[in-house]
Amino acid sequence: MVRALTGVSFVVLVAALAVLPASAAAPKLPPLRPHKTETPPTIDGALDDAVWKLAPSETGFKTWRPDMGQDMHQNTVVYYAYDRENIYFAFRCFDTEPSKIKAAVSNRDNIFTDDWICVNLDSFNDQQSLYALYVNPLGIQADSRFEASNEDFSVDVVWYSAGRIDAEGYAIEIRLPFKSIRYASKEPVEMGIIFERCISRFSESGTYPPLDRAQGLNFVTQTRALNFEGVRHYTLFELLPAVTYGRTSVADEGALRSGSDQSDLSLTAKYGLTSQLILDGTVNPDFSQVEADAGQVDFNLRYALFYPEKRPFFLEGREKFAFAAQSGDPLGDVVHTRTIANPYLGFKLNGKLSPDDTVASIYAMDELPEGSARDFAHFAIIRYKHALSEDSFLGGFLTGRFVGAHYNAVAGTDGQIRATPAAAVGYHAFWSRTDPGSREGARDGHAIGLNYGLQTRDWIINIYAQDLGRDFETETGYLTRNGISRLQAGFLPMIYPNSKLFLRIDPLVHFIEIRDKESGLWETTEQADLRLILPRNTSVMFGGKYSTEVFLGRRFGRSGIRVIAQSQLLKQLSLVFRFNQGQKIRYILDPYQGRGTDLIAETTFQPSENFLFDLTFTYSDFTRSSDGRKEYDYTILRSLNTYQVNKYLFFRAIAEYNSFYKELMTDFLASFTYIPGTVIHVGYGSLYDRTEWNADERAYVRSDRFLEMKRGFFFKASYLWRL
């Protein structure tokens, strides 16, 4: 009955596509032509330089959030200029209530609860990808790369910004060196651009040029051309030497004893074969984890936790490895570089071979742990893309991990076709071969996916179909499950009431049908949610689902309810709340049904522009359905406290208590970053257990007191040298 209802619902969704009005894309505007200057502006946030009196300007920003095409609450003017070496932008962001502007002196990429502006730059004007350069009113930066419907904030581009708040609102200046981005080796240089502004207290974002309601939020196809003449075409050369030192101490019979000191020298080099094709190499790279991974519940899991890539060598060009028809689950990535755990040597080639052809490749020698049969695992990864019209493309992957006679290889193709201004069709087809190098023989598998996505002002519709073979594996990627066929459909109409409180109402409905190939059993998910978009960056979503899941040949219930809310309650205080309650599975060899709660609550308090206090509470429990016995509850309490002296220097203290393991972690960091690459970090951390050493039993036993079990100190310094 449930599956029949899902099938009917799916047919209704597909039929809805046919009745949505077809719209042509808005006509293209003529190219913007920035002022070429011989006297560059001083990047100080004061728009008093002569160049801004000569530079052309644009205004007329229109909203894209919460509604599209409306006048923004406040006016914005943006200026643009350039010289042979740099692009310059200036924003005058008017605000009739400057005391309500949300801004803080924070570390990089931590500004998205603030007001901000953004320069979305398609540096090849090919509608395939964007650089996004964000700045808050005090000049603090964030940046990202957007490609294949995926925005990756792990990238760090070298650019310069300054901002200041005044009686009229705030002003921002930006200098972007041409050598920091990739662009076409031709004359004139053609790029594409969308300027953006966010006003936090109104839950409002807008752009110039305005986004077309018929195309929704597809930024890459709606940029306006930006042309430069007389730009310097150069050969990029960078050296990044780094030195690290670390010392660890470990408890032995209840007392800390110093371990061996570790010191390393490393060198990373970047060479521009052209202004659009870059070769990177590294020897003995330092991948010390400056920002520790936040604690996650790691008990009673069906598959391993996902941790994002943060290591500098792998970040540039990382967005190129996103593939079409990627739903995130169960095949999250074909290339997830954290599978390269401890690289000794690495090379990357990233950029354009021609105006329509892009390549991204990695080779790495990964040191294996002591005691392994081999010293190294070898990784070889190649990604190729051929651009078609608009944001359409065809591409291919070839990845491999080799350890002696053992290997895993994945090869395949993917692509996206823009069917209408509002809709696109994507696909991927991958084949894997895994040979353990033993008598077991090689195993072959496949992963095939197809999706249809439509987005306008009023509708978002996504339909996915996937099939993963039982023996599909990727040792270079992230895969949670294989041996399934999967059909998913999501439907979201957006309603815009005439209300000052409810800015938008989003009913969300989605359906998932999965056939487990091993057992032949079906899984079903039918979920309905209601999301309310309110002022002050506030949203509340609540709903419920009927759901089943197959595990080890048996079907279990996963039905439940959820609530997700976030709000900038005050200028200084924000809250995030996620709550799930319902059926769970005990993932052991003899699984059984249970119920439980998962909860994450986070509050951020910013009493001044320089101080930030963040407290996160994570909770999970499990109660056996058969007898009502609670088997476990798991709590993580994490406190992150930062004092940002200025945009370059901060001091941070983290304390995290894990009640399940009875562990307390402390972490202290002093960090100076002039530009990405030129950094000094000094860190100190400890791990405490609720335990004590029992000399009579010669063993550790539980205790109410904390005992320091590990201690670590590290120092890192690097300098980016550019020609």
C-alpha cells in the first residue's frame, strides 16, 4: 500500500513538470567595461580615491531571498576598475540604521551570520564555475568555488579587502590580483560577474544584475560579461616552504612521559604553465590539523563518519571533482582526498587545456602505518570536463589506489545538459574493479545515476534515479552503501504571503524507494515538512516521515519527527536547533529495533566585534523497543571561545567533553595569517579521562577525577613567496 502511494505521488510530481510554464531566459546585457587606472586605490575602506570618481558604477540590486525580484530594503552602489595586475571593486552599502549592521572581527570564512557583500566571478566567462569573494562590513573575508551545483568553502584565494562602518552604512574595497585566479590566455580577457549583498536582520539577499525568476538561483548562467584589455599575462611561480615542530606526551602507569619530538621541513611549489593551467608539487607536506574536527557521535553507526578536507595542498581545484547527478547519498564522492591519509609526495595539474576543456589530476604517495606489508599506497586521479553551451558539460573520471598487487580503480563518465533556462538533466556512469591481489579474484561493480532538476521563483523539483552494484567500491572516494537501486523525488512549491512575519512558506515533500539487492527487500521513505522563513535570519522547519530501512537482510522502522530552527535572535546572539525523534536500528551482527532522540543545539554569543563564544550541545540515545531498556545515551558538550585581535591575529580556546567515553579535550591556539600561506600557528592541547592508575591491579580504573592521558604542542610557520 505504501509503495503504491509513493508510486502515485511520483507520477503526480512528474506530471507537474508538464504544467509548469516554460520561460525563455532573460536577454543578455551588454558587457561591463571597467575603468583602467594607472593609480590604484588604497585598500582601506574609504572611498576617497580618485579612481572611484572615474570608475563606472552599478545599482538597482534586486532580491533573490526570501523572494525574487523585489527592491532591497537598502540601496547599494558598486564600482569597478582594474590595472594590468589587479581588479578593484568598491561597494557603498547604504543603511538608514547603521547601528543595526551585523559585523564582527572574526577569522576567515566565519562571516555568514553577518551582513556581507560578494563578488561572484566567472573568470573564464564560460558558465561552468565561479569564484565567490565575500566580505563583511569590517573587511573580514570568506571565499569559495562554485561548480556543478556545489559550493566549496575550503578554498583560500589570495586577495585583499577592507571595510568600515560609518553614518551612511558601510563601505568596502577589494583588490584581487590576476595571478590569484585562473583566466583565459587571450585578448581581451572576458569574465562574467554577479554582485551580491546580504542584509542579515531582514533575512534578505540581492544581486546585480537581478536574477531571472524563470531561472531561479542558477548564478552561473546569469552573470553579466566583464571585459578587460591590456591585462598582463604572466607565468605564475609560487614557493611555500613550511617548518613544523611537535612534541607529544602520553600517560604511562598514571604519569605523563614525553614522547619523541617531531620536526619537519616541507616545500610546496606552484608553476603556471599558462595563466589557466597550473602544476603543483609537494615534498613531505605538512598537513598538521590546525582546526580540529568537531566531535560527532561515533557509536552505533552503519558507516564511517564523513570529515571534510581542510589540508591546503588538496584545496585548490577540489571543486572540479564534483560529479553530475550527485545526490550526496550513498555515493558522496568519487574523489575524497582525505583517503590520502599521510602523503609523502604529491603532484597536481589543474586548469584549462583549451577554452572548452578542463583537467584536474592528482598523484600522491601515501605513507602507510608502521607494520603494513608495504611502505606506500599510490593514488592516481584524473578528471576531464568538456564545456558545452551554458552550464552544460560532458566529463570523465579515472581514479586508482594501488598497494602492491592490490588495487581499486574507478572509471566512468558524467555530464549535465541544460534542457530549459529553469531545468537541467544530469547523469553519471562509473565502473569499478577491485583486485585484492589474492586468490579471491577481481570484483567488478557499477554506479549509475540520473537526475532531473528544475528551479524557478515558485518551484524546486528534483528527481533522482540510481543503481549501485553489489561490488562497486571506491578507495579514493566516499561511499556509504552499495548493492541498491534507488528512486528519489522531491517537490517544493514556494509561497509568498503578504506578511511582515512570514516572509516565505515552503512545503517540502520527498519520497525515496530503495531496493536492497542482497535481500530483495524494499525500503520506503515518505517525508513532509513545512519551513517558515522569518526576519532576523530565522527559519523554522518541522515535519515527519514514514520510513523503513533494510539492514543485514531484515527490514526495520525509521519513522519519526524532526524540528530544525535557526535564528539571529539579537545582533549579538544566534541559535541553531536540530531535533529528531523516532525509530532507530541497533547496528550490530544481530540487529534489533529501538527508538531514540538525536539533538544538536548551538548558541553563539558575540558581546563585541572581537569576542565570540560558541557553545554546542550534542545528544543521542537508544532505547530497545522489546523491553524499553535504554542502552546508551551519548552527550558531547563543546565550547569554542575566540578573541580576534584584528583580521590577522586570533587566540582560540576549545573545551570538549564526551560523556560516552568520559573524556575531556582542551585545545589552545594562537594563529597569525597575513595571507593564505603566510602563517604562524602555535597550539597546545590535552586529553583527560575519568580514570586513575591502580598500582595493585596495574590497570586503569574508572574514577570521578580527571587524569591527563595525552598532551601535545605544535608550532607551524610558512611563507608564501610569489613571482
